[in-house]
Amino acid sequence: MLKLGVLASGRGSNFQAIIAEIEKGNLKASVEILITDNPSAFAIERAKKHNINYIFIDPKEFPTKDAFFKRIADELKVRGVELVILAGFMRIVRKPLIDAFPDRIMNIHPALLPAFPGLHGQRQALDYGVKISGCTVHFVDEGMDTGPIIIQASVPVLPDDTEDTLSERILSSEHKIYPEAVRLFSEGRLEIRGRTVRIKDHPEIASNIINPPCR
Ligand code: GRF
């Protein structure tokens, strides 16, 4: 049973998607702790509803960003966490956390990386005028959305899309590929070779690209 630690700053719908797959028995994992930097994150309500431990760690209480991330790393270690899930966590992760969990931190980004990293990936895609966008699950390094890519899903950008409609279409794919990436990790099937993540024994997504049907 893989022990997860989730970091979230807001709504937590990806957190919810992972909880749902665990509860359905599709993902052999447990969420040991939700850590948030936002005391009014809706993710906290989700944790309460599913009897998951949560803590608010206030970044303002720390002299440096590194000290804040050291505190998070210590909390995750104490709870025996094996994989850290960033689920709408609105901060760039710093070295003390990355060093504590090498190749064991995942993030989801609402664009097809390396296109449109950083904030508002959906708006950046619309502004650029691309016809296809999507989402990416990747391992986290010290850069901004730069770590090795695990799974991507594409969605069409439609002529009348607004940031909201495109975000919603991308989000429904996020909810499919994030639990899938965690499941592959839990089964020991992800192998990082340089920038490339190989997925063992998974012919249908051997190319690391899946395209779940969009709504
Ligand atoms: C998602 O769009 C995710 O890709 C991005 O932040 C958003 C989080 O949404 N990193 P939620 O909090 O999981 O609902």
C-alpha cells in the first residue's frame, strides 16, 4: 500500500479524483496527510469528509522558503509518506523537499508541457491560438514545470472556447491521468531515464500519451 502525502492550496478536485480511485479499489494507496498553505482551501473539506488527516502550515511563520519546505518534508517523513502529490499547490517546490523525496514528487499541469508552463496554462494556450492543448503529469524538479513527463492527455481547443470551458475540458482529463500516473508508480512501473519516463508493461500508453475521451 503506497503512502501518499498531498499538497494542495485550493479546490482540490485532483485530490478528490485520487481519493475516488483509492475508494473504488483501483489504486492501492492511502493518503497519510493533506498539507495546505491556505487555511480556507476547499481541499480541507474533502479531507474531513474522507477522514484524512490534514494540517495547515503557514508559510508566513518561516524565515525563509527553504525553512517552510523543510518543515513540510519533515511532516511527510514522520508520516512515512513514499510519494508526494502536488494537487493545485501554488508554490514552486524548493530543494529541501525535493532532496527529501528524490523522483518521488508528482505534479499536474493544465497544458501540454513544455508548452505554457507556470500560471494560467489554459489562458496561455488560448492566447497563443493552439488547436490542441491538454494536461501533463510530471515528476518535480527545481524548475517551474520542467521535470520528466509521465503521462499527457490532449484535448481539442474549440473555436468558441473561453478560459473556463477549456479549463473544464482539460480538468476532466486531469482527473483521469493523475490517478493513473499514481497507480503506475504504485505498481513500480515508472522508470526515469534522463528526461524520459518509461512505463513498463503498458503497451497502450507506451508512447506516454493517452487520450481519454473528452466530455
Ligand atoms: C489544476 O488545473 C492543475 O492542473 C493545476 O492546478 C489546478 C488544481 O485544481 N496545477 P484542483 O485544486 O485539483 O481542483
